[in-house]
Amino acid sequence: MLLSDAPYINLFYNHFFGIGGLFVFVLGCCVGSFLNVVIWRLPLGMNLSVPASHCPKCGSQIKLYDNIPIIAWLVLRGKCRECKIAIPPRYIIIEACTGLMWFAVVYSGKYYDLPLSQVMGMLILTSVLISASLIDIETRTIPIQLSYFGICFALIFSLAFPQSQLLSSDHGLFEIQPAYSFLNELNPRLRSLFHCLFNITIAYIFMYLCAKLGKKVFGQHKVICDPPVQVKLNKTCCQAEDDEPLEWKEILTEKDEKIQFFTNDDGKIEINSEGKATKNGLDWKIEPEKKIFVKNLNFPSAVIGGGDLKLITLCSAFIGIQGSLVSLGFASFLGMIYLAISKREVKMTQRAIPFAPFIAIAAYSWILLWPFFIEKIRLFIEALRS
Ligand SMILES: [Zn+2]
């Protein structure tokens, strides 16, 4: 027997502009409140539930009624109840945005008449994307736990609610299902699990190849320093004047990669991820510290980071291969526009722009507007053919 979500659909869809929608918004705000904890604690490697929420300044535990999303912040006028330190408005903004985004997802589910289980999957995806984006903006990394959580959730969910997966393939651009129509005889749960695994695998392989190819084609990042910049080198990191130290392991993700510095005195220094250096081809010691003046440098840059790769793979578990690939294309487009508009000066330690927010915007747009995307791409393909 399948777990049916039909009885709940009545509550949410038929009473959406009433109790259903209000419930979704409030629940979304509560999840947003939890996402605040995730965004703060996950990059620090802290446990998400212990210790209980407390004020970072005075350490007083935050009472249950002061944890009520949005309202508590407004009642306390954005200050800690005990020590009156300001609580950044960011908290209330994330809570309200999560609530509104949940509301919009359920509304789109009602509009397209999707099974509630599929909508629930989209809500989880939306929440993971919000936290991944904000953590990426702050730390330039996407914690691997987020992607693993999402993928595990999708797999378990596909077993529990087969209709959440089987339907998601029906409104795609290309018909993938016949490729494994032999599975039609199978139990729907197994079919749905297979479908989810299939999406994850294909998306991962595709993204992995893209990342490899991207590195081959656009892999070298050249920076010219005019006038020359003083850079301190040591065994673990480098640091340009007026800039944050940058670890070798952060710039060089693979063993055979090297960063090249071309110095003022026409020297060529190469350093690998373990901090082993050569100068003009000969071994060179950078312990305890060396100062050089750099004219220009080359370093390998990843077009697609490891975190981005896993985030797209995670998206495919919920919105299918087509949704995730369209999202990747749209995200790259948004990223390029951002780079063109912001015209950011390339500093030596400038890392790739955080890409997760663009993936999140694109995937969220797909969740709300997939028929629009499909229509546009169909027209585009037809135009190419004629
Ligand atoms: Zn306090």
C-alpha cells in the first residue's frame, strides 16, 4: 500500500488562503529560525541542538517564548532580553523569507496540482538551498553535511512516497523513463528509489566531467600585479599586503597542482599544496617565512567547486536531471551577469564568487516556474531545428 497524501491535500490546497497558507507560513518561519542556527553553527563544526540557543555575549539561555520567530525579535526590539546587545536583523529576515518562500512553494504545488509529498520534497530542497547560499556567502564553502542530508532525505522520501518521484519525471523536457521501462513491473517504491538514484548518479557524473573539463579549459587564473605586490610565503600559506592569509590547500585542491609566482627579479617560484617550493626549478626553502615581490602569478582555478557539484547533484534528487541542469545553466548565466555588473577587481587572494546563491535562485525559480522554463526551451529547440 502506498502512503497517500490525498486527505492532507484538502486541508492545504482547498483552504490555502486561510488556515492552510497561514500554517505553511508559520511553519516556514520556524524552519527559518532553525536555519539561522544551521548557518551559524554548521561551518564552526558545532552540534546543532546542544548547547541550547544562548546569547553570544552574556551567555544567557534564550527562553522558549523568546524563540518565537519574528514576533520575539519585534517584541524585544532586536535586543537580548538580559544584556540588551543588538540581535542582527538578519535573523528576522531569514525567518520571514523562509516563511514566504515556503508559502510560494505550496502555492505553486496547489496551482500545478502536485501531490503534497512532492511539494514537501521541494520545501526541504528550498530550506537546504537557503542555508547553503548564506553559508557560502559567509565562508565561501558549502558544508558537505548539507548535501548529504539532502540526498539521504530524498532517497528515504522516494521510498516512503513513490508519487513524489514518479510524477517528477512526467513534466520534463525529454522522456527519460522509457530508458528503464523494464522497471514498470517493479514495486512502485523500488521504481521510485531507482528513479531517484538514477537522477543523482547521472547528475553527479555530468557535473564531475564538467568540473574536469572546466579546469582543463579555463583552469589557469592569471593575475598581473602592477605595481608589484609584496607577498609573504610560508609552509602553509601566503599573504599579500592588506589581504587575508590564504592556505595552499585552499588554492590547490589536487596534488599535482602548483601556484606560480613571477617575482621582481625575474625569478619563477612554484609551490604545491604541501608547501613544497622550487625557485627557477631548484628546491627552495620557505621556512619559516619568505618575502617576495610579485609581478604576476598563475594559479589553477576551479570553474565548478566541489561544493557546487554536490549541490547540483542534490537538486537533481528533488527536481530531476532536467531541472538541475536547467538550474545550472541559469545559475551560470546569473553568475556571469553578476561578475559583469560588479566589475570586481581581481585581487590576489580573490577566490571564486560564491556560486551557491545563484544555484539556489535558479533551482527555486525552477520549482515555482518549471512550465515556463520548459516552454521557453522547447521554443528555443524548435527555433534551432527550423
Ligand atoms: Zn545577552
